[in-house]
Amino acid sequence: MQIGQRMVGDVAVVELTGDITLSKGGDVMIKDKVQSLLQQGNRKLLLDLGNVSYVDSAGLGQLVQVYATTSHLGGSLKLLRVTKRLKDLLVLTKLLTVFESYDDETEAVASFKK
């Protein structure tokens, strides 16, 4: 798994590439990245999942955990470009109702201003 980061205004866009799985350490990498951003004072986080090919149960659990941590600290975490496979998994687990999800980055960034 690879993680990139860039700022769009005051929104931290975290670009994930690869698998979010226990065996490849992707679950821990996401947690560490989000905690680092939160410690730096970033409270508006957008996870770009467009290049994520697979998410296992540990990875899904980690997405829920970073969402909860961000919310607990007064921040907001939203998802961008969720793949069909991940969207199906989120629907199946009823987590799609928890996460705000966007297909368009401009729309996602603008949603933080509401």
C-alpha cells in the first residue's frame, strides 16, 4: 500500500493506492497517517480510495476506527472515489450510511464548508 497526501485549501486529501489489508500492513498505515494529520491540527480529512484494489475485514475495521477517532477529536473524515467493490462491501455491512462518500473531489472539498 502507498499513501500520498496533498492539501486542497484546508482539506487534507489522503490518496491510497493498493490493498488495505492486515497482511500488507495497509490497515496500520492508514491509522498512522490519520493520527499524524490529526496531531498536526488537520480536522478535515478526505480519503481518496479510487486506486484501492482490495479491502479485507481488518482494513474495513481500520476505516471505521479512523472515522471514529477523527470524529471524537472534532474532525470530519469523508471518502472520495470509492470503488464498486468497496462500495458493495460498505452496503453489505451497512457502513455506507456512516461515511459521507463523494465521486467528485471538488464537490467533496466543498462539502466541508457546509
